[in-house]
Amino acid sequence: MSDTWRFIDSGPCSASYNMALDEVVAGAVREDYAPPTLRIYGWDFPSVSIGCFQKISDIDFEYCRANHVPVTRRPTGGRAILHGDEITYSFSAKTSDGFFSKGLLDSYKKISAAFEKAFLKIGLAPELKLLKDNRHTVTEDMRKSPLCFQSVSYGEISVMRNKIIGSAQKRWLDGLLQQGSIPFSLDREKTARVFGIQPTSEPNNRAHGLKDIMSDLNPGDLKDAIRVSFEEVFDIHFVSVSPYDEEIVLARKLEAEKYLTHEWNFRR
């Protein structure tokens, strides 16, 4: 595996384009057209992403449509997220050999170690979960919740028992795509409307943005910390680039043919 990886900071993009570009980048990496790639991005409007295997009925789609909240289905699994004020990332790598060839959980652990180090660099005290849940540690409400940030899964990170990053991974025989969300602040009222739930009382709310924990958070500092931490954990060097022209063309095509279609977004 190359010791020079790509770092792409795309800025805010549409929900459908974000998902399409992540899939296209993963394809380029799998085909050895590009080295392992960490992409950082945002959302041009508050948007909902649902997991690849999640039911569309987990959200109030009519509310989203009436209030111009884009909804897209991710290529990765996991549960739904209302994206907004946050850093979102995707990481694509080969799995045929090298760092990520030892399976799903091992890959989660290694990628999460880089994010754990990044949070340490900005002054937080992160806790990395490396044990699977059992029936005694997960409540029925947590199991049934459609929301990603209502429970902490293997390889995810919390601070003072508050989940601060949610991630999901898709694996092929020759590669992986991991996507994740790091919220800075949460719109609890809109979240309740999108998911048709009652706003959770503060003492029991497991979802907090980083600015609830670190009010003076500088997003640029966190981006720099993520980049440096990946370089240190994997002993590699990032080159900051834009997506290749061919990737942009393919992403626009995939966006129109898949991520904007009823067939994909309402498949479950």
C-alpha cells in the first residue's frame, strides 16, 4: 500500500452528490486508480442520510419534502443522521493487503484510533469503544431508535459518555468505504420532526454536538488534527488534492442515475 495518500476537503455539497462522490472515490481506490483517500466535506443544506439497509419509514419523509430537507440513502449501513453543522468524512482503502486486510472490526479499530488521537490533540478526553454490546448494555429504546447518535457502537468514540462521532462501513472483496459524521451542534427540534419523535429530555439525551462539550471549538483545528493523526497512526503522508476530473464526471452521472432516484432512496 502506498505511503502517500490523498486528502480531499470538498467543502459543502448536496446530499446526493456527497454520496455519489464517496462511492466513486472508493471505486477509484479499489481499482488502483487512486491511493487510499480521506475526504472531508459538509452539506449545502441540512440533509438526512439513512443507512443502506434502513427503512425509509424510519423518517417522516412528508415533513422532509414539505420543508425542503433532502433525503438520501447511504452506500454504507448504520442508522439515520440529520446532517448540518458538522464535519463529515469518508475513507476509502484497499482490503486485499496492508492495513485493512484483517476484516471489518480490525479496520474500524484502526481508523477510530486516528480519530481518537485527533480528539486528544484538540484537548478532549475521548473514549474508544472496543467491546461489542450485549443485551445488558443496550436498552430497548436504544435498539429501536432510528437515530445514529442514540447509541455507541464498536469502534465509535464518546466524550463523557456522549457519542461524538458516528461511522458506518461498506466492504467489498477488494476495498472498503467508511463514512462518518462529527456534529458540532444539533438541531433537536428539527431532528424530532424528521424522525417523528418527542424531543428527548436533556438528562437522558445521549446526542451532543462537540460545541456542547468544547464551546470554543475551531473546525479548522479539528480538520488539521484529523489529517495529522492519520499521518501519524498509519505512517503515511497526505497530499491535498481535489477529486480527479474523471471522478467528478462519474459522480455526477451516479448521482443522477442512483442517489437522486426513487428506486434507490425508497428501496426499503
